[in-house]
Amino acid sequence: MAARIIDGKQVAKDMREELKAKVATLKEKGIVPGLAVILVGEDPASRSYVSAKEKACEEIGIYSDDNRLPADISQEELMAVVEEKNNDPKINGILVQLPLPGSLDESEVLLAIDPAKDVDGFHPMNVGKMIVGEKSFLPCTPHGVVQLLARSGVEVDGAHVVVVGRSNIVGKPVANMLSQKKENANATVTLCHTRTKDMAHFTKQADIIIAAAGRPNTITADMVKDGVVVIDVGVNRVEDATRKRGYRLVGDVDFDAVKEKASLITPVPGGVGPMTITMLLYNTVESAENS
């Protein structure tokens, strides 16, 4: 029997309705959640992503403060913009769209963001709090994965989760979050990556696989057991002459083959992707509530 598809678009839509209600409650108290988005340069992918975030803010009633800056901006000028947003009481969250142009120091910029407004969850203070289990802003994509599992009725407590990928953005944080002694966690977690020897030895044991390696077909059908739950975080472009744009998007999992063995699986696109912006909105609303 083919797997049930986890519809990330629907889960994200449900969560946005919940957030919309929270925003309405905050507005009754005179609080309008505000998100400052800082985009440097003209990278098409970044511009498209930022536009989607701004549209999502409008959808649920968050004030979006749009800051589009030239690619040749100096480090000092960019730091001044971040500091201005740190001190602006109308702003509850600050998002600096990465990557920045090569002339700019990303680490210095991220460190400059007030941790109380770090709705991306990348500031070392928030990362440290996450690791030790204290309340903090959780990074958006990993938190989206946790929400997808929880809202799809997947039992994580006691499960063996194999995470494939060790990035600071997805792999390492989601492994940490799922191993915490908390609700929607308490899993036994194995962390693999593209240099892991005999990866199939580990993935065949998994009750849940989270693929975040950034490489197509990293997980194939012969690497999973029947009934596994598969969350595919990967987004890869592969050439496809049948498509008008010349390519199609695929994940890190051989979807067509693995779905015949899995019990639940996320598609690409339409799985984890819609959750990332939703969790950014979630953090912004939480920051407003904290204020």
C-alpha cells in the first residue's frame, strides 16, 4: 500500500489560521506584531522568498517592514540598519535574508540581532538555549518538521529517528529538538550525513527518516523498512527538458519508489517548504506576545 501523503500546505494553512486568531487578540490589546525583513542585493531566489514572507505577513495581519538594500552596502551601514530595528518598538522580529553578498560578514550581522527579536532562531544565544532545553525561538525549518510530525499523528516518543544531514540550519537542530525530554520529542536519534559509511545500515532501522542532505536520491527504497515515516527537507533542481523552465524540483528521497514502502511521506514541493515561513510567523507572533 502506498504511503499517505503529508500535506505541508494544509498543515501550514491550519497553523496560519491559528496565528491569525492570535494576532487579532493582540490587536485588541493594542499590539500589532511587526516583522522587519532586510534583503541585500538582487538575488532572484532571495527576492522571491522575501516577497512570499511579506505576503504571508499580510495574510495573518502582521506588520511587515520591508528593507531592500543595495548589494554594495557597507558592513557598517548594514549593522546600523539592524541596530535601528533592534531599537524600534514596532518591530518584534528581525529577519536578515541569507546569503549576503560576499563582501559582508554574515556572522557579525547575525550576532548583532537582538536575541529577543531573532525570529529565525540563528543567534548563538537562542541556539544555546535550544540545546540545553530552555525556552527560545526555534529555527524555522526544524520546528516545521516537528510540527508536521505532531500534526500528522506520528508517535515520536521512543521512536528511532535517523536524520540524514548535519547542517546548522536543519540537521543538527532537528536532531537536538527530537531528542529533548519534551512533548513531541523523546526520540532516540541517529545523525548521519553524506560521508556516513553504509548509511543504509542506519536508515533501515529508522521508524522516522528526516532527509536533509541536499542531494537527490540520497534515500532510496532499498534503504528503508516497511512502514517508515519519511520527512524530505531537500529541495534540489534537476534538469528536465519536458518542463518549460528546463528543470524540476525534487527532494533528497526517491519519492516514487520510497512511497510504496513508507506509511507517511512528504512530497517536494508541498511538504516541508510551506512550514518554514509559517514557523517564522509563529516566532514573530510569540515575540509580540512576550512583549
